[in-house]
Amino acid sequence: MPTVYLQDYAVFSGDLKRCFISDKTLINTINQYSYCIAERDAVFKTALQQSDILLPDGIGIVAAVKLLSGQKITKIAGADIHHYLLEELNRKGGSCFYLGSTDNTLKKIVARLSKEFPNVKVCTFSPPYKPEFSDTDNLQMLEAVNVFQPDVLFIGMTAPKQEKWSYQHKTKLDAKIICSIGAVFDFYAGTVDRPSPFWIKLQLEWFIRLCNEPKRMWKRYLYYGPLFVKSIILQKIKSFT
């Protein structure tokens, strides 16, 4: 698996066609926000570090790797791995499970998926919306997934909740690939618009998301963004000493 280290994180450095998947595989993403949160949350940090594949989801991560190691990697967003896996499942006639979000969003996902990827079998489950799940909640989610036995389990509970949950329950989940993709559920359902390819190519997806959802996104980009930059610069200075 091609990887490059960013501090304590082994970040995937290839393209999705080189994303060799065998046995049970846990896929997560890392961006400047999750990096900062993980430095303050030991359980979240462990969850990211124990990922079988940790994708660089953000230009901040790509730039940091370039600055600290001189290696050039490509941003791979949650939406990218989602689309890639659906194409593979459609080609093989596989199955996927969506765990997270609301029943309304999940219905829209199923409707769109049935048109775009008709060979993919799909099932969903909407867990209760709460800060922490009870043992009963966890058992219900595990049972829903394991009865279906999907090739791919997509989890959309927002970070760091989804990464912690998938890491803590990996061994109990009967799924070949477990993939935390958060906001992709809303993007694919159409309940939240993802910035157009034009802005993505300009590496300004973050700015458009900030403009579209300022109340939800301001802290992620305007507070944690500078915090991340400061951390990376300090690491670079430290490397000279």
C-alpha cells in the first residue's frame, strides 16, 4: 500500500486504482480539521492511525505532505472513494449498506443509486441522533449490517463519531470494506450541494462550502485552518534544528 507519513499518520499516497483491498479493510479520510481534533482526542487519533487506508481528503493535507516530506500526493475526497467503490460494486454485482443520516436522506440515496448503479444491492439503517450510542443502539446497528452482509459498509455520522464507531466495532462487523464518508451521504442524496468540479479543480471546495454553510463550517476552516497551518510550520522549523 503506497503511503507517506504526516506526523503520526500513514496517509495513502497512490491513486484509487492502486488501492489494493484484501480481507476486511477500514477506510477513513483525514483533513486539516480531523487532524487538529485528533491531536486533542486520543481515541480519535488511534482510530485514524489504525485505518487500513487513510485518504488525504483536503488540500491542507496535500500541501502539508509536500512541505514536510517533499512528496506530491493527490487529494482523494470521501465522494471520490464513494463513487469508485460504487462503480466497482456495479461492475461485480456487489452490495453496500448505508449506516447513518436520516430516513429521508437514505431514501434519496437509494433512489439515486438504483438509477445510476442498478447492479448494486443496497440496504440502509438510520441510527438515533445522539452524542453517544447506547449498547442497545450499537447492537441494533450491528445486527442490521450483519444480516445484510454487505461488500461495502458506508458510514455517515460525521467526524469523529463515525471513525471511532467503525474502529471500535470493526471486528464485529460482517462487511468486507468499512468506509467512513460523512457528508457524502448528503451530497449524494442531494440534500446538500457539493461545490461544482470547477471549484474543486481550483482547490477552492472548502471556500464554497464555507460560503454555503457559514454557521456550520466557519470554525472548521477559520479556526482549525490556521491552527493546522501553525502546527505544520512548527514541525517544519523543528526539522531544521
